[in-house]
Amino acid sequence: MDKLRPLIPYLIPIVLLQLTLMFFALRDLIRRERTNGPKAMWVVVIVFLQFLGPILYFVLGRKD
């Protein structure tokens, strides 16, 4: 644990950014009527693929 202590100031912003991306992607997914693919699949992608999942959703999953 002592080895991780100096990394905490760098990890906190990364975690906050990841959670913010996930929140906005899930919020957009819920509000959107149509997506490219099933919504349940996008929930799994957004939640389990960390940074990449929300970015993939915003680039590929939204249907205008």
C-alpha cells in the first residue's frame, strides 16, 4: 500500500474522468430512443470496457 500512496494524486483525476464518461454515456443511452445495436449490449460495453467503452458508444453506438 505504501508504494501506491505517491500515485494517488494521479489516479484520482483518472478515476473521476472515467466515472464521468461512464455517467454521461449511460445517461445518453437511456434518453436515446434508437441506437446502433441493442441497448443492453451498450450498457455492458460502457460499464466493462472502462475508458474505451464510453468512447466507443459515443462514436459508434449513437443513431441520429
